[in-house]
Amino acid sequence: MFGYAVRIRDWPEAGGQLFRLALVPLGHLLGKLPAGNIGRATVNAFQPMSVSSDMQEIISKARQAAARARV
């Protein structure tokens, strides 16, 4: 998202993305990364959003494949 914002010269979005990038390590450590958040700077970084059923299926398949790879 940051790279895209820079390419289209959306400087408020780019600044918001830098802020989000700075928060990701802390959010990961605290388990506060919200599922489904679209990642735009205009959306609260901590607001969970619904995940579409097709995307949920893709995530489920990826998790199953990762679990099989660990065995």
C-alpha cells in the first residue's frame, strides 16, 4: 500500500502507511492486528473488518497446506 500510494503521489496515504508500518511489529507482538482490515490510512488501524467467504476459504486452504508442510 505504501508503494502504491507513492506511485500515485497520494502523500496523505503514504504518510498513513508509514505510521501503520511502524505499528505492525508492536501490533504483532501484542496480538492486536485486526482480521480483515483493508489497510488504508483512512481506516482505523485497529478496526477489525469482515473477511469475505472466498478469502476465508483461501486462508483456510493456506493454513492447512502449511500444517501439512510442517509434518
